[in-house]
Amino acid sequence: MSKNKSSAIELLNIAPGLYWLSIEEPNLRLLGGVIPDAMKHLAAKDMISPYYIKDVYSEHGPNTILLNEELYVQGMVANLSEFPILQMLYMQGMGLSFHPNFKEEEPLIIGLKERVESQLKYINYGNNGLNYLEMVTSDLPIDKVELWYYMKARFAGTVNVDRLINTLYIKNRPLEIKPGVMLDRKEKNVYQITYKGQSVVIDLNLDKNISYGPIYQFKKRSLPQATFAVVNTGTGDGWNFKEHCFGSLLVYNNHPYLVDCEIFTQHSLDCLSTSQDKLKGIFMTHAHDDHMSGLPTIYHKGKPILIYATNLIYHSLMYKIMALIGISESEYRNIFKHHELVYDKWNDVQGLEVKPVHSAHPIETSIFFFRVKDEDGIYKTYAHLGDVAPLKMINDFRSSAITDSERNFYDKMIKDYMKPVDLKKIDIGGGMIHGDVSDFNNDESTKIVLGHYHRELTSDDLKVGVSQKFGDCDILIP
């Protein structure tokens, strides 16, 4: 990490294509470039730290984003603003009405007009998911649309996130981005920032022999030869700089299938001695960046991808990816081929049985159950609980339900979360939108794998489930 500091301006080169610029007096904390896993790079350099203001939890972090002018850099998506913006709105408190930091300032995105506008659309789908009409056109029955839309609105509200974000468009003249702070575009992706007679330069271009890469490196592993096996591709979340994001690779009859596709999925496949060409398809749970941002990168390689998902999830992915990389619906459907899965039914995928179940989350989300019969005709089942809400939250929703159908909906969700299986991978991220490890204290599954966290595991955690490293494998049917 290189450092350039004057009396007024501090500029740090955090990683290739990623800069941190701070000026204390006008309160500018600028993230130059929002490269893949930008927040993990900041966390690894201790640029994000917690503190309390009026006894309310908050975090330090950026308040301004400067976008790359390119869509792709060396085959990787150049701008992924979702997690930096979520950190500003929710961890820093800029978007929480009860938080002391609310309305003190708003996140600011700076860039070319087309880049800024596409990022706003993509961030909005990441924060709110589909709107009511888009859920209807995904062929979801109207009674479920009303119930599910109301439930997710209780997490994040229905206000478009772009109303909480300020924007500045790059022009052919200097811009004042904070009082006394001028930004001047010198050439493509090269910006000079001046304050009180002092200047620094941010260059977001990369040399041809440099590319964005994961902050972590793993040893090569080999996929097992098995009738049914589950390989861990990640137990982390969007903030954990030591682990890949939550995901799995299924081996069925010696063929690999992914469950979710985080940004450095290609790196995961390389480390597992396999490739995109060998994948039989990808099961998708939902459209948050830590689960789907690898799809546009894989798409850039030009080969169609088979997506296993319900209509609702497929549409949720569609609108977000269309906004992120500027493709049409017909282009999306030609690139991401859809194998439809039906909610709450065992769907046949070339002999692998798959059941998607709706999960409580701020956007449309499925958890998955996978099962295969062994040679004795006994099912072996893997449950992938990628993003689940804590039971306290679900019970709160249930207590305010008006109809029996609403109460039954939440009762069923809890029952699905707690269903005992041979192998279960669970979300213990905590907070309002992720699972609480104590919810699974009495889970009777044969084996539970803990995931979706960015903290150190405790002895109490390990009484519920086990920790796994990248590439660890559970063979359910040899």
C-alpha cells in the first residue's frame, strides 16, 4: 500500500485500481475505484473500524465514490458499488432514520453520466430487489406477490435507494466535489484533486499485466469422484477478507454444479482444478453481489451459462445484471439460459433432485435442498441455507400477521430452516437480515457447516456446527 500525504490531503493506493483519499476539514473520504471486493481490501488495511456514537453502533468508511470509466477491466467488472454504498447507508448509518449519522450527509457517487446512472439502477435492485409489477410479471401467483413483497419491504422499505444518494457527473471542466475541493479529469480514468493549493492524482487505469484479483489465495485442490458430494467454496460474507463468499460446489455423478457465483468464482474453479467449461450449471439463491457478481465476469468470456433458479430469482438477477453491464433482456436471456425450478417441489435436474424454498431477506431469495438416493434407495440430503433471517425477526413478522395464510407462511419458513438433513450449511451472519447461530442449537441435522460470517468463531458457535476451509469436501454418496 503506497502512501502520499501532505498537510491537507492523504492519498493511499490500497490495491491496483483502488485508492483512498481523505481531506479532514471538508470531511471527504473518497474511494477511488470500486473494484471487486473493494470493502474487503479496505478492511484488510484497517480502513474500516467500528465506533459508537450516542451508544449507537457505527463504522468508519468512505462517503464518496469515484467510478471507473470502463465497464470491464482485464475481463473483470470494473465498478461494484453495492457493498460500499450499503456500508455507508447501514453500517455508517447514513440511511437509517434512527441513527445519529442520518441526514448528516449522503453518499456521493462521481463518474461519467452513463456509469453513474447504471450504478444507481444496479444498487437499487441490490437493495430493494424487484418492484411489485416486476414480481407479478415473473409469473408468481398474486397472493404470493402481495405477501412476499410486503415481507421484504419490512427489511429495507420501498424507497428507491437512489433517493438516498447524491451524484456528480464528470464534465470537461473542474468540479467542486466538497467545499474547496476541486476534481479535474486530465485524461481517461486520470483525475487531479486539488485543495488549498495542493494536488494529488488518482489513476484508475491498470497496466496490461495487472488485473483485479482476490485478496486471498488458496492452494490447489482436486474435485472428488463421487455420486454426490459437496465442496466448500466459501464460508465468508461480503466483508470477510480472509474467506471467499458463501457458496458451494456440488459434485453429482462426477459433474460439477455451482451454488451461487461470487466475483472471484473463476479463481475458485482454478483452485479446484476445474473450469467454467466443465460446469453443468449454477444454482442461484439471490442477487446480492456476494452471491452473484461473478456472473457478469463469466459472461464476458462469451459462453452461455445455464442458470437453475425459480422464475422470481431469474428475473431478479436479470434486472440487476442488465443495469450493471448495460445489456438488453434478449441479450441476457441468450447469455444466461434458464432452467426453471418450481418453489416447494422436488425438481429433477438430470437425476439430482432440487427443492427451492423462499427465504426471508431484503430481496427475493431462495434456500435449496438437494437430494440423491444411495445404492440402498435411501436419500442423502444437503441443505444450502445461504441467506436466512434470524428466527426472532421471523417471529416478529408472524406476530403482526393479520391472516392465517400469513402466519402459516412464517411457520413453514421456520420449519424449512430447521428441517434435519445429512448436511446443512447455514448463515450465522447475525443482525437483522442474517441468521443467528443460536437458532440452530437444537437442529438435529447430522452435520452443520457454519458460514456467512466475518468474525472469529466462538466455542459456543462450534457447539452448533463446524468450521470449514476452502476446498473441504463432504462425500454423501461415494
